[in-house]
Amino acid sequence: MAEAPARRRRAEEEEAAATDPAAETEGDSSDYTSEDEGTEEYRRGGYHAVRVGDSFNKGAYVVQSKLGWGHFSTVWLAWDTNHSRYVALKVQKSAQHYTEAAMDEIKILKQIADGDPDDSRCVVKLLDHFKHSGPNGNHVCMVFEFLGDNLLTLIKYTDYHGIPLPMVKEICRHVLVGLDYLHRVLAIIHTDLKPENILLVSTIDPSKNPRKSGVPLVLPATEADDPPPKAPAPSVNGGPTKSQKKKIRRKAKRAATATSEGSGAVASGDTDGSDDRGDLSTANEGSPNQDGDNKGDKGTRRGDVLFDPHSGDNFERDEDHLALMMELLGMMPRKIALGGRYSREFFNRYGDLRHIRRLRFWPLNKVLVDKYRFSERDSNDMADFLVPILDFVPGKRPVAAQLLQHPWLDAGPFHRQPKTLPDPTENSVDVVSEKQRFENQERDAMAMGLGNIAIDGATSKTTEDPQASTMPNKTNATPAMK
């Protein structure tokens, strides 16, 4: 019988908290911080070789700089010559399965955009999509509104020392507004909620904001001054004609002149509607470097992972993960513990862990006080908000609409207020009816001996909330990362 790792782990955590709070989290996110996707995937069926100055969709978009990359695509800051605004251009790999995935994504994103004409739902907007032909194949391209840094960047900006608690509440509020829209209205589950997929409306560092930095626009590249590509040659098919290029350059020069004179004309095309939409303000309007740099400050939340399991001499990492969950939340109900496909690997017939038998319980409100120096009131209030979300029984977890009514989110005046919030009466009716519908479907399916239920999102809704979707700000099926 192995002793639970809680005592040892807790001592190590407390020691680490006084030294380097970012050490383990940095390692977990290293895959997402690389700026170079390498060259191996620049081949037939892979990435398209994009260069600054390249034009897309007959000159409608001119590439300005690189924003990021993911396994499926690369993402670029581009200038929209038709609407005089910055956009995020996502260029998908060209293999058939990537193309099919992109078309599925476009279908969902169009549904999201069509249902939010006022841009009040805190979800990123798809503005355009098209196909681009290049030497590596035909690439689906998606154009999104250009936003700012993601939440992971904000967490790192504070050196993992924390974000001011009012800002945390505002982030949560906007995330839940987006989630409620996706779940209750569109029957869409985000499935990839993480800091990288939560975008602020602007950059933390104003000098990196192309709208405000005064950096001149990059004009479309010409055949004469194009440098030789490092990766496979860029596309020459489907590009703008010479007359179209001249027209693009004239537009870009006028915009660049306006930018250098500080008139704000370049930014206006993309920012006129942002002052009143339900998105987070930038860090400059609630500065974490002013309020959140003090380690252990009870008013901040550190960017820590909730559970950090490790394997032991006679138990696996997954079993330690289950132990950590129960130490925080209490014993898992026997029905839940034994109801999974792999339950017998970790639990005995009584619902106890097979190898880790001694659990040292440390409830969330105590963790916040002991480790993060929260006051008793703040810790109890936050735990009252978070613990129900983590309930072992899925049916007991509150949905996004219910969480929006929680008093913990009433943090006072916000920097940006969503235009619309769900009506609590309407939500309660929807939640009950949809939950009943789902339970009836599940019961019928089980009676017929079916192992799974396929729910058509076009004809029925589900209120299951397995993942809070993206963002405070913009809930992002983020263009920058997959």
C-alpha cells in the first residue's frame, strides 16, 4: 500500500512557489511558443510558402507579418485592401484531409458569425474564405478579424505571478458569454478551450499593435524585387494582375501615408466597432504590471495548472491524477468511479484507488488561503464559483448561462461590457428542457442497446458543458493556433 504523494508534493509545491512559479508550466506550453514550424512540412500536401508582401485572393489581402502557426496551418497579419483594415489570414495545409477539416471549420464559423450580427457574443468573427493555388497544392484560406495577444501571453507577461482578480472575473465573464452563445443558441461545444485560444482585443505592448505603432504598411511584392524563397516557391497561380497590383499599391500608399501622419485612418476600419463590444480591454487599461507583480498577492491569480500528476514506484501518472482530484474535491462517487471503460485499472470494486490509499484532503478554499494567501472571504467566494464546475457528476455541473448569474462574477464596473447577457428566466427554462431532452434521448438509446448517441446540432441542442470555450474576450476557435 503506497502512501499518497500529497504530503511530499505539497511541500515541493510550496517550496517552488517561493522560487520559480513558471518552471513546470513553461515546459507544458513549450510546443506553443516556438515561432518556427520548420521546413519539413513545406511540401506537396503541406504548408504554402508565404512571404511578407504576398497577395491573396486577387490582391484583396497583402501579407504584413507572421502571427503564428499550428499543425494544420500558418497564420499571418494581412492588410485588407478592400476594407482598409488589418485581418488575420489563416492558410491551411493542402492535403485532402486538411481541406476537409477546413471546410468543416468554415461551416461552423459561418454559423457563429451569422448568429451574431452585432458582434456582441465574444466569439471571433470569420470575415472571408477562399482557396489559393500554389506549388504545394490548393490551400483553403480563412480571414478573421485581427485581435491581440492571447491569454497565455498575458500570463507570461506577469512572469506567472498573477493577474488582478477583477481582470480574472472579467475574463471569466466574457468566456461564459461566448460559451452560452455556442452551447445554448448554436449547440456547439468548443472542445479546445485553453489560454492560447482566448484572445484579447489588442496587444499588451502598444508598440506591437500595427494599428497604433505607426509601422508603415508592406506593399505588395513585385516580381522584380522578390527575394528567392527559402521554402518551396510561393504561388503564382490565382494572384493579382499587373493592373490590380498597381491599384493595390496606390491604396496601400494612401493608407501608409495616413498612418505616418497619425490620422488613425488605417486603424479606423478595424476599430470603430470595438469600443462598445463585449471584449476584454488591453492590459494597459488594467495593468498587471502595476497590480499583479507581487508574488502571493491575495488579489491575483497565478497561472498554475490545477493538477500536476506524477508517476510513482507502484502507481501510474493517471492514478495520481485521480488522487489529486479527490484530494481537492472529495471522494469520487462509486457509480462514477466504476462507470468508465478503464475503471478497473484504477479502482477496486468499492470505488477506492488500487494503489494510492492514503489521501490527504486539501479543499480548494484552503488551497487558496494556504498557498495563494487569499483572504477567507475571497477564497470561499471563488471556491463557491469553481467547485460546482468541477463536480464529478456531469449532470450536476452548472451550464454557462447559470454561471453568468453567479455573484462571484459581479466584480464591479468592467472595462468592456457585453452588449447582451442571457435572460436568467429564459435560461432556466432552456436548460431544463434541453437537459430533459438529452436525458430522454440517452435513455431511449440505451434501451435500444446503442453505445453512443449522435446528436445533430442542426436539429437539437445539448446543454452539456464539458468545456468552457474560449475566452473572456473573443472565444476563439483561434485563427493563430489549432
